[in-house]
Amino acid sequence: MSRHMALLLVALALAGCAQACIYKFGTSPDSKATHTGDHWDHSLNGENWEGKDAAGKPWVCKTGRKQSPINVPQYHVLDEKGSKIASGLQTKWSYPDLISNGTSVQVINNGHTIQVQWTYNYEGHATIAIPATHNESTPIVEVLHMHSGDASDRVTAVPTQFHFHSTSEHLLAGKIFPLELHIVHKITEKLEACKGGCFSVTGILFQLDNGPDNELLEAIFAHMPTREGTFTNLPAGTAIKLAELLPTDRDYVTYEGSLTTPPCSEGLLWHVMTHPQRISFGQWNRYRLAVGEKECNHTEAAAGAEEAGPHHHHHHHHRRLLHNHAAKLEEVASAAVSAEPKPYFRRVLEATEENPDAYTCKTVAFGQNFRNAQYANGRTIKLARDE
């Protein structure tokens, strides 16, 4: 394809977006989110994640052999293989309530998920078994290779945030669930390999229920922002009962995996709870609206501002400008077939950083933010039963 023809196709695409375009979660031009490294979204559920982080290091999403999520095997499959975590080596969780003082707990729409973070010294933790004798190369996933009777020690894993995916990322024996919660823990003690920080994630699945809203989720969902890059402070006194978000029956499947978003770093110890919690139809719909697809229109104020040149208030995924005036679009198309693009068209092709307040956006369709299940590739997967 000739360069001029390619430019013409870009111009025609811009013309099609002159009045309004539909944007996937993570690409809305009214977003105030800032990102480092290459842009990504969930439009292809992770199958197109090839890029680099802010330091230029390539993601391992397409090249890694221990990627997450996975299709978790059925109990009897793991039982028959003897793939069990001995009771004395099972991970234990202790989560007091997260309580906001009005500014200490935030619900964040970061353009990729709805996430909860806190700014105070939360005392919740999980404890994970490791060998009693360990060295600088012992990883956090070593519990997968331990056996009943092995001398053991324990490390403390401190939760740093939790977030949601819809639909679920992990599958249980091929079954997909409407929502999955991930509690991300950081380990920095005892293991030399964790001095720089290593991670363990606990996954909790939610199934649809015909009953009323789940009050455990409602403390969070009542405050979900829909605009990317914004957050809501939970009102003072609001409590998130994190311990109760874990199932009462704490059977889990554990394996070595990765982050489920770029850069997809490996070496994480995963725990996926096998007994789902419940979510109402209304709550599921509200979550999917919070990560929904948006229709965005360029405002008249912004159209006038374009004449003065590009804005640099926010960084926004290398977006191309949307133009509301037919005359400007005709100029773009004309430039596409000339020997040298006009400066205005060149400015379009350079993906000007746009002012997010120059757009009016509304949610017009349910969204999703999950990664497809990945191949197990012969990994050790073990079951822990709360017996």
C-alpha cells in the first residue's frame, strides 16, 4: 500500500469519528489516567499484548511459559495425582476490616480495572509456608514442591490492593464466572529472592445470585467512579469486610503464575478459592457499566482550542484527535493525496496529547476487563482442602 493511500485511509477513519466514536475501557479520550510504557487494553483479552514497559523491557505476555490465568482442574483430577498441599503447609489469611477515615481508603478507576487501595498501615496479612532451610535462590513458590513432614518456616504476605475482573479470569473445570476479585500481596521478609519484593495473589470467584445485593461488595460498588483516572474516597466509617469476602470454606488451588496484565511478570504464587461467593444481577451490571464502552463527543470549546495548537495537559495513549468540522476533514483528506502532508494533518498523525476535559462521554454498552486463560504447560498445580 502506498504512503499516500495509507494517509487517505487514516483521514477517512478520522472522518468517521467526526461526531462520536465508541471507545473500549482504557481508551476513552475523557480519561485522566496516566500510563507508562506501551498502551494496552482488554479489547482482545490479552491475545495482542506485545510491548515494552517504561524502561524499554519487553513484556512476557506472549513469550512466558508460566502465564496466568489458567483453567483450574477439577478436584478429582488433582486428587488422583496426589497433588495436595499438606494441612501444615497451607496458606492462612488474617484480614481485619478496612475502615476509612474519609480519605484513607479509595476506590479507583485506573482505566484497566476498579481497584481499592488504602493509605494507612493495614494489619491484614497472609502467611505462606517456605522450607525451614532456605537460601538466596529459594522462591516464594517453593511450597509447591514441599511435602508433608518437611521442616518449614513461614513468611508474611501483606496485601497492597485488590481489584476486579469481569468476567472471571480463572476458570473452574471450564466454568466461567461473572466476576473475580484479586487481592495482591507483597512479600519482603526472610526470602533473599524477595528483598526487592515478590508477590502472591489470592483470587475469589463470584457467581450470579437471584437474591439481593451482596452487602460485602456494596461498600465498594456504591462508590465506583466511571471516569477513567479518577477515584472516590470512601466515606468516614465505611468498612470493607475483607475477611468475609473470602469464602467460609477456604479450599484453594495453588500454582506458579504471572500478573494477568502487562508486563505479565512471572514467579507469582497464586491461590484461587474454589468455593465462589455471590453477586447480584444488579451489582454485576453496575460493575460492567463502570468498565463499559463509551461514546465520546468533542466539545465546541475544544474544537476552537485545536486552532491554537495541541494540548499537553495529560498523557493519553497516543490518541488521534477527533475533529468536528467538515472543512477540517476535507483539508485532511486533501493533504493525504498531496506530495507532502500539510502541518495540520501531520499534527493529527503525531497523535496529539489531548485535553480530556474537551470531551463529553457517556457509557453506552457493558464492558469487560479479563484476560483469556493460558496454557498450563505442565506446571505443578496443587489443591489445598480446609479439612
